Amino acid sequence: MAKKSRNTARNDIDFFDPRYLWELVGTLLLVLIGCSAIVVSGFAAPAQALQIGAAFGLAVTAINYSVALSSGAHINPAVTIAMLAAGRMRVGDAVMYIIAQLIGGIAGAALLWLMLMGKVSPTATIANLGQNGYGPGFLGGYTLAAAIGVEFVATFILTLVILTVAAFRSAAAVGGLIVGFTLIALHLAFINVTGLSVNPARSLGPALLVGGNALNQVWVFLLVPSVAGAVAGFMFRQRAFR
């Protein structure tokens, strides 16, 4: 009987688990830093694409080394879904992680908006909070099919790298760097297609505040990375890449 009680306790969700708070804070910082680089610099020239990729990648690296021991530093619902599909975390924890990450993404975008409102001249707007998108008028003007393909492939690569790094203790010391540089490389390759999301929380916050086309298209950046993470987790669990 006591054994059953312990199992039940392990399956309960502790809403005050500090891991959830760390995921919220980590995702907030990622969105604030990464999207700030977009809003301040723009991304038309290759150098600017490198700046944005570096901002997201190095932010992930810094947050990983700061938060990994507390929560694993997923800071991305697609990563959490990949971990769940790989059998590396419980459903209840995964749900709470995702909720915390989405809230963190919204809070990070809101803080960026507040920062922009402090700009004296010229008057700031929220037309650009670093939102993701596709089609005419957005960066390279790529189609929906191209956007889906890029977000799936890029997220699959990112989550597979994270799963592999997490599986080997020998990689723990350099894991944050590996993930960060992977994210930089993905930005350099794909930023002109969608702005590169690979992270539903990174896309949701800006889209909610900007509205319009960004909000109409955000389903792509919520759904496709989540599916890609699930596929990567399932394949990793089956040891397809051994």
C-alpha cells in the first residue's frame, strides 16, 4: 500500500516546483535577448543575420549554463515534447514546462515592447517585435510549404542535437556551446525564410502583441516545431541513429 502511495506522489504535479519557474525565466530571457537583436538591428544583410543568430545562439548557451542544473534548460516547447517522446520526462512535467515556457515567451515579448516604448525619437511601434512569418512582404517571400519544410527540418536538427547531448554525460561540459552553435548555424541557413522559429514560445509572444498577419500565421510556428520535436524524440527513443 505504501508503495502505491509513493508512486502516486511521483505522478502528482507540484505547481510550485522551481523547475517551472526557471523554465519561465529562461524562456523570457531568450525571447527578450533574441528578439531585441532583431528589432534593434534588422536582418537584411548577412552580417545582421549573423548578429541575430549569434544573439539567439549565445543566449541559449548562457541560459543553458545558468539554468540546466535547475530545470534542464529546455526553454522551448519543442524540446520538451522531444524529451517526452524520447521517454525522458513525465507527461505532467512536460505540460507544466510548456505552460511555463509559453508564459515566459509572452512576458519576454512584453518586456521588449515596454523597452521600445521608452524610445524617444522616432516614435516606436510594435509593428516589429521580431515575429516570425512567411509569404509576400516577409523577408524572402517564401511560400507556406517552404516555411513548413524549413521549420520542420531545423527543429528536427536542433532537438536531435539536444537529445544526443543530454544522453551523454561526457558532453555536459560543452553541451551548452554545442546547442548554441547549432542554433547559430540554423539561423544563418534559414533566417530569410521564416525568421527561424524552431521554438513555439519564441513565436507566440511577439505574434500575440503584434497581431495581424503575425498572429494569423503563428499556428505554423506552434504546430510544425512541436511535430518535429515529437518525431525527433520518437526516433531517438527507437535508437534510429545509433
